[in-house]
Amino acid sequence: WVGHGDGSVDRIDTATRAVTQVVKPVRASDKIKGSLPVSALAHDKDGGLWIGTQGDGLFRLNASGGVVAHHENVQGRADSLGSNSVNAILVSARGTVWIGTEEAGLARLVADDRYEHVGAGPGERQLTDVRVSFLIEDKAGQLWIGTRNGLNRLNQETGHVDQFQAALTDPAGLSFNWLTSAHIDRDRVMWI
């Protein structure tokens, strides 16, 4: 699956190299403002595809490629998607859908289009920054959240967040706070 700057999504068969444009999510308002870039993709356990955009929120396609849901920030509704700029999507091993946004931290889909949010601050249930750049789940089920101001580890069962930030005096710590991507290898080592 490949997301494009014009808002379209292609399916590529890696064996045959065949490319099929699956969808270009369109709403009535898109005809006026134009399509917005796709910034994140993730499959769920039902075969659906979640598509994050930079400015038009989140779409979900069913297994046949039809748009079945559009989630966006709704002013005055605290349980809506916190921001229409989606940087990362992760469907956990348990099937929980997590959304990392550009302006509103982390969101967990709880039902239909309702979300619980994790913002930024010094507390044990807060992130180091609201600008989330990546989401990754380790083998133990811990969710790792990279931001523009450090790394966070969320216990999905308790909601507790451990924060990790660069400290010039700690050579064993992060070397920089603005994190862009991560990978956990087969030896369970995280590369940032």
C-alpha cells in the first residue's frame, strides 16, 4: 500500500508489480479545497485500511476498498479526533487503533468515531510533546511514541507513560529529542 501527496492510495502486488489505484477518499468539501496528502497507513484485523491525512483527518476503507468511515476533529466535541493532521497510525496486536497527530498528541479509538486522548505534560499519563512522529509496539505490548521532544513508552493496560528525553550529561540517553522514525529488530533492539 502506498499513500500519495494527492490523497490517493495504491495497492502494489509485489510479486507481479501490478499497481492498482484503490481509492482517493473524497468528501463534498474536497471538491472545493482539493485533496490532502496521505501521511499514514495501517491495516486492521478485519482487513480494513486506515488512511491518515495532513488536514482531513482519518478515513477507514473496508476490505474491498470502499470508504466506510471518516473521522475528524469536531469543534466542541472532546471525544472526536484531536487533530485533522495525522502523522502515524498503529493497530496494536490486540486490535486497538492508535493515532499519532501533529497537534493533539495520541488518540485511542474507543468506539465508532470516539477517542480518548493522551496529551503532553509532566504527568505519568502524559507525553513529552503533542507532535507525534511515530508509533511502534514491542513484543511485550508496550507502545512507543516518538515526538519532536522525546520518546515515550505507554503501558496499554494501565495507561502509565514513561518519558525519555535527551540529556547532554547522560551519554547512555537519547542523543536528540526530535525523533522521526524507529524500528525494533528481531533481537528486540529499538533503532531510532
